[in-house]
Amino acid sequence: ELEREIANALDVPYVLCTTSGTSALLMACIAMDLGPDDEVIVPTRTFIATAHAPMIIGSKVILVDCRSDTTTIDAEAIAENITPRTKAIMPVHLNGRPAEMESIMALAREHNLAVIEDACQGLFGDHPTMGKLGAIGDCGCFSFSMVKLVATGQGGAIITRKREVYERLYALRNHGVADVVSHEYLRTGGNFKFNDLQASIGLWQVRNRDHKIAHVNTVYRHYWDG
């Protein structure tokens, strides 16, 4: 039910809840077939989990500078760091500020690269021209940790518009099992399952997101106004 509510809020067909934003990032890397010797472009300014996810599966992280005005990854710097071994870009919507997704998606199409959005701090945020944060690239990853807009103690979610990516993620979440009845194993996976107790806490918050967003905006305005 929580997954359906998030799907409706973000206008995407596929949502999977998982154990953390870090798990979502790791699952996305596996689902996009990243592996050893692949290069993954990551911004220099982010939480370490963004870099850890590709590192865990042996990919090489290429750190790219961020813009001084937005603190998000610099699309021009991305272009300068693409090599024949580059396989993915992981833009981060830091503090809910959207990365330069128009330029990033154009680079991804030009070089046939996967785009995994780290939107852990950007749930329900909007890009000026391309829609909801996390719903623009191949996968979008969110966190439900204690300091996030939707907080369930720990937890996270991953979204995609692609059926084949969803099917890979669905199997990955439960040890690569495509069908829990027949136990047909499709691939290597893990125990990345969310649970009903946490989902019940998150569900109320997603349904009342307008109230939470208004509260957060008030707090930030108070903070910035001194």
C-alpha cells in the first residue's frame, strides 16, 4: 500500500520499498549491471553512500566537481570525465536541489549511460522542467532515515519507469527470487525487504506530505532568516 501511494505521488509505475537509501542505491547499481572495471561518475559533494554503492560491487568511482551556486554535480565536468569505461552517472539532488538533469540525460543518451538518481534528500521535490526528482533517470533512490521528509527510523525506496528494471529489482530484494511460491532464482540477490510495521509509519506521512512539506519549508525559512 505504501508503494502504491508513493507511485501515485510521483506519477511512476513501479516502486519498491527497501531497507535504506543505501540499499536502494546498491540495488540500482546491480540492476543496471554495473560491475568490476566499470566507471561510475559521482559528485564530490554528497553523503558517502553514493560512492559506496558502486564500490561494493567493484566499480571504479570517478569523483566529479560540483557547481558552486547549486552544490550539485557540474554537467560540464561530467562530460570531461566520460571515458570508454564509463557506464553510469549518479547525480545527487543534494538537500532537495535538483541536479542539471536536462544536460545529464542528454549526455547519458549520447554515450549510452545509465542514470541512477540519488534523491535520498529529494523526495517529492521537482525539477523545473523534467518532473519529479528521482523519476527522470533509469532509477531513483530515496531514504526514509530519521532526518528525511518521510522517516521510518530506517528504510528507503527505489523507483523506475521501466518494467524490465523493476523485475530485476523485485528479484534482487529477496535473494533473486522471481516467485516466492516456486522459488525460481533468477540472479544473485539479498535480503533488502522492507516490513509492514515501518510501512504503516511511512504511509501516514506520505498521505499527509503536503502538511510535512509546509512544516519543513517553515523551518528552513526560519533557519535562513536567522
